[in-house]
Amino acid sequence: MSFIISVFKELLSLFVDDGSLALQVLGLIVVVAVLVKGAGVSGLIGAALLLVGCLVILTLSLRRMVK
């Protein structure tokens, strides 16, 4: 049983290595979805916001890891 739990934890860590990074990306997705669906922002602008937002989040995460 402990082997199965260990394997599950390893699989989970493949997708969520940095919890704050995952939460920030999920938050970004929610904000952009609300903007596109609720505020009527163009889908192309929403895609650009996702791209820029993910790049900013990734850059900040890398800076935290380097320090």
C-alpha cells in the first residue's frame, strides 16, 4: 500500500512541483476567463494575456528559485 501512495505522490509532483506556481497559473486562467466571458474581451486579447501572464509568473518563479 505504501508503494502505491509513493507512486501517486511522484506522479503528482510531476505536475505540481511548485504549489504557488500552480496556484498563480490557475488564478491567471480564472481572471482571463472572467475577462473574456464576462467583460467581453476579445479571445485573441485573452490569449495574449495568458501568454504574457504565464511568462511573468514563470520568470518570477525562476527568480525565487535562484535566490
